[in-house]
Amino acid sequence: MPQPLSAKENSLFRQVIRNYEEKQYKRGLKAAEQILKKNPKHGDTLAMKALTINSLGRTDEAFALAKEALTADMKSHICWHVYGLLYRHQKNFEEAIKAYKFALKLEPGSPQIQRDLAHLQVQMRDYQGYIQSRTAMLQAKSQLRQNWTALAIAHHLAGDLAQAEKVLTTYEESLKSPPSHNDYENSEALMYKNSIIAETGDYQRALDHLESIAKHNLDRLAVLELRAKYLTKLGKKDEAAKAYRALLDRNFEHPEYYRKLAEVLDIDDSDTRARKAIYDEYAEKYPRCDAARRLPLDFLTGNDFREAAKTYLALMLDKGVPSTFANLKHLYTDSFKKETLESLAHDYVKDKESQSGGEATANGGDLKGTPAGLYYLAQHYNYHLSRDLAKALEFVDRGLKLVPETVEFYMTKARIWKHYGNTRKAAEIMEQARNLDLRDRYINTKAAKYQLRNNETAKALKTMSLFTRSDSPGGPLYDLIDMQSIWFLTEDGEASVRNGLIGLALKRFHSVYNIFDIWQEDQFDFHSFSLRKGQIRAYVNMVRWEDQLREHPFYTRAALGAIAAYLGIYDSKLVTSGVNGSVNGTSEDDAEKKKALKKAKKEAQKAEREAAEQAAKQDPNKPKSATSDNVKKDDDPLGLKLASTDQPLVEATKFLLPILQFSPKNIDGQVAGFEVYIRREKYLLALRCLNAALAIDATNPVVHEQAVRFHQALSSKLASLPAQVAEVIKTEFTAISASTDLKKYNAEFLGKHKDSAPHVVSAIKIQKLLGEDQKTCEKALFNVLKLKSENWEPAAEALGLLFQWRSGEAEAFKNAAEKTWPEVTLFSPPPPTAS
């Protein structure tokens, strides 16, 4: 039974709650201690003390105290509510929901507990539970529009569109007087209702409803767009055409409006003259309109294209628009258009030079006229569909003679060297570009990225620190993590892998994983905020976006990096060796890795010292950084604990599952899935990934390797598998029949793809796997160098194989590769620097 409190102690207890709500945790703790001196077993006070202690970062102590509070008073809804809040803070939402439900049984009328439970239910996508909670909240306070809207959202997210519409209609009918025309919440609710009607597919009713609310709706653009959409769906093309023309008058740069207008005017795609007339009309009506001049280039052909492209290109280059090539490069998939644009750009430069008497001149150092033409051509020859790096460099150098202080030319030159494979020179030139404009964050970021590509992680962090907070308590790296700079963390992780620091790489990849977790959790605050602010449509879109969050390419890239690192740990048995990052196992390699690890430790210590010095220099009269008290000391800055895990495949699976769920068409994800599951001897799951990869690209060389490996694994493991599993595998694995001679199958694959270096490397790997003499395989790898190709990456893979096989031919192959690709940094590393 709870101990009764005196009036004075009750006042203190209310103060504890107030202090917690106002984040005055130390004062609240002091007040709680005063109550507990006289009433040491008062459950509610113990619970509030636990909640306060948790806010101060003492989570374990808070849980112990919360359990003590429950022991003292099992029938206190406050104790159970606090217990749920602690679990919610730990992101254990299932246990938090259980605690909230128990608290609600004890105090059914508590709006706070009911609200917290509802927010957790929608966070966990328990829509049926969310409907029940929102129904109870509506019954308790039916006068609040938020409760009606929230119940409608609950039904909508659960897929019951009719009930969602009914809830909104019921509230509208209950109003005694119409809301103000300036009521934003009402305006959004009406538009939300309209979107629900449209989702049912009844576009006529949606149009009628839209017309009835349009006059006083505050989102005029949405009304116009939806009206045009509904009219199109209903086949009312004359009215739809007027609607799209009205939209174009509002925004003549919107590409979709032009396409939709042509569609409702029944203009066939092959009738280029009629389609062009639409664009010409708006180009004449709005002389500053870019879209009306650029978009016709997508469908025009022959001389029509040439004339339109000539006019557009000359206009853009005369203006000196830096994004001209970016606006046109999508046309390069058509070889005629690619060649035409190349010819037009050359003609433009020649004309400008002839006008200046044979010598190119720059007008005041601007990127206009001749420099703009040279800039376009440099980008043209640097682009992968029209690549000629020698010519690209030639045009960049010509441009730099005219405008030597132009950032764009230096950036393009750096990209050219990047495509050559010379990361060292690319980073140096991008640094020159950065020095031309020290106040530009974009070029600063580019320079850091190129430094990371050149494996200069410490230098890149220093470059990034120029635009991070100087008073950040954990230094620039902490600030970048706090700002959720995913690109930097991913690039830094990949550079750490190349430097042999697998633990540090895992540290970065886990940081990216955690950022996506944060984005998942950040929606929690919007469950209440969006309803308070009336942002209903945006809220529903956010919930649906969150459901697909990890299909983002940034997640996939970081996750694949982490999976590869964990597979490397598993294969090289680092679990037992404890060496951070060694993959080959030779003493020489181990020495290199230890040297890199020592260097990384020095860099981390240096960063800590600089952060401490910066903090010491801070003016003591100024308030401390808001995060300085919350920064936890990292007890594993180099990721040694992550790299020494005894379950690398389990950790890899954690990164893998979201890729397989949300990005099933990503072949790299399916390939990684096979590698993880084949090692875990989960053959059905490995086969599922293999079949998915074959469906995406059956000619992929890595998929060929995996198919052969799977066939080989089954020959030795099939008999030991359960009969049902074996039968499913026999039925589903159709890529290679059971009776196939794998050596012959691989030879046929090699013969079919003998001119493709990646396929040749894969075939040689399989030859060795099937028992071919290593010397023969090593000799075959040299054939990769004979294939005429600008792509040096298969040779890099071949070199990696030779090192992995501890071949004596590795250095000879490296030297030969350097002669074939003299600019590639990987084949001609710089001399070692004194440490």
C-alpha cells in the first residue's frame, strides 16, 4: 500500500514533477530526496527519482530504482508509467507498451498514459491498437478536433479508407458554426479528407468535394494540381487542359505540367511538331523560361534537334550557366544527340575564337563565351558515355589559360584524374580548387571527399573541421556525427578499410546504421507535433516514407561496407588473432596493419588534445555548449571491440536484412546475402539470394562464381540436410543441373566472355576453386592486362587475388599493371613517409 504524504510533502512531490518537466533535474532530485527521508518506501517518489536519474544519464541505476518503486507500490499507475518511460528511453518499445497498458488498467482516465501508449502503438505500426487508443481518447475529449483527426489517420493507416472518411465527416457535421476561412487546421483536414476520397478511386466524388472546398482553401497550388489530376482521370480533357495551362502560368518551369498538357490535348508522342508547338508557345510567352527551350530536346530528332540544341546551347554558353552540361547529359544515351552536342560545342568554340581574331579571350575572367564552351567540352569528354580523358584534360588546360582562377575548371580537372585512377593527383588539384574560394562549403566538402578517396583520413577531417563548430566538445568528428554527415562517415569507413583499419571502418559504418535508427526514432515527436500543427498530409507521407527508410542508397552503401568487413573478419579468423584489420595473414601485412593502427591511435589522441585545447580557450563567461554535458567518452574510439566480435556473421546479418527487405532489386545486396548465408550454412536463404541475383543479372560474373560455389557446396552437404530442405533446394536450384561438369561449365563461361576482364577474373577464381594448379591460374590472371580497356578495376581485383594467394607473381603483376595504367595510384603508390 502507498504511504500517505503530508500536505508539505505533497507540495514537494508536485515540485518534483514540475522540475522534471522543466528539465531542472538536480532540483527535482533534491526535492525527491527530501520526501524519501521521511517516506523511504513511497513508490511514486521513487519512480520520479528514477525518471530524473535516467535523464542525468544513469540508466542502470534508474531501472533498479524503478523496480524498487514497483515493489513498494505495485498498484501505482505512476510507477508503471515511469517503468514504461524508462523502457521507451531504451527503445524497448514492446516492454514499454506492456507497462503503459498495465498503468492504464490502474488509471483508465489518464490522458497522459493513453497518449503515450497511442504514440508507441503508431511508432510500432500496431494500427489496430492505435485505433483502440484513439477511440478511447476521442470518447474522453470529443470536443478536440485533434482526436477526431487522429482517429481518422489511424483508420487510414490501417487501410480502412471508408471509416477514416466517416470519422472526418462526423466531426464536420457536429460543428455548430463553420470554421474561419483562415483556419489552417481546418483547411488541411479538408484536403486530407479529399486525398482519402481520391485513394478510394472515386475521382468524380473527389473532384466534387474539391470544388466544394476550393474557394476558401489555403493550399491553392494543391487544389489546382489535384483538380487537373482528377479531370484527367475522368477523361474531361478540355477542362484538364485549361487546368494545366493555369498551372503553367503559375510555374512555367515545371516539366510535368508540359507533359500532362500534351497528354490531355491528345497529342501523340510521335507528333513532335505539335508537341514542340506547346513549348514554343510558352517560350514566346515567357522569354526567361528555360524548361520550354530545354525539354523539347528530349523528343526532337534529326535536324529539328540540331537546330533547337544549337539555339539552346549557344544561349546557355553565352550566359555562362555552369550547369549546362548537367542539364543535357541525360541526352547522351542517344548516340546521335551525343555526337550532335559534341559537334555544336566545338562549332561554338571555333566561332567565338574566330570572332576574336583567332585567339580565345575571356571577358573579365567570367565563365562565359569561349571558357564556357571549353568547360562544356571538358565535361563532355570526362563523361562516361563519351569519355576521352586526354581530350578532357586538353580542354581543361585551355580553359585554365583563359581563366586561371576559376574553381569549376580545377574541379573538373580533379574529376578527370579521379577517372584516370590517380587519386593522389585528384586530391591535390581539388585542394587547389578549394584554396581559390575558402568560404565555399561545397568545394571544401569536395576537397575532403577526394582526400578520403586518397586514404588521407586525418587530412580530410582537418579540412572538414574548417566548417564544423569550433566549440564542439568531441572535436570535428563528433560534430560531423552529430550533424549526421553520412557521406563523410561512409567515405571515411571505406578509406579505413583500404588503410587496413577494419575496426575503425566498422566504427564509421555503425555510426551510419545508428543515424538511420535515429531517423526512425525521430518520427516519435511528430506523432503529437503534426496533429497540434495540423500538418496531416505531410504526417501521413512521413509515416509511409519511414516505412521504406532503409531502402535509401546511403544505407545500402554503408551496410555493404560493413558486411564486407565482417566477412573479412570471419574469413581471416580475426576473432582469435585479435589483430585489427589484417586480411592476408602474412607477417609483413600484420606489421603494416599494426603500423596503420598505431598511426590511427596517434591521430585520435591528437584530435582529443586539440578538442581539449579548444575547450580550454573558450571564454568562461560564455555559456557552455548545450551538448558538452551529454557527450559520453568513447571507450572504443578505434573500433577494436567491434573488430574482435566473436559473431561477425550475426553482426553482418543485422546490416543485411534491411537491404534484402527494402532493396530486393539491388544485386550487390543479394550477392552479399548469399555470402553471409552460405557461411552460416543457411542454404535455403543463400539460394533465395542467388536466384534473386540471377533474376536481376544472370551474366554478372560474381553471380556465376556464387552459382558454381553453391553447386559445389551442395555436392558435399545435401545428404546431411533435412529431406524437406534438400527437396526444395533440388527443385529451386535450376541455374546449374546436378549432373553438370563444373570445369566444363566454367570453361564455356570463360569462352563466352573472354573479352571482358571482370568475367575473366571470376572464371580464373573458379578454376582455382575447382582444383586448377595455382601457377596456371596466376599466369591466366596476366591475360587481364592484355585486354584493351580503360577500366583498371579488374586488374586491381586480380592483384588482390595474387596477394591473397601469397603469390610470388604479385609484384610482377603490379609492375605490369603500372605500365598499362601508369596514372593509377593503386599500382604506383607513393614512397613510404617517415613515421
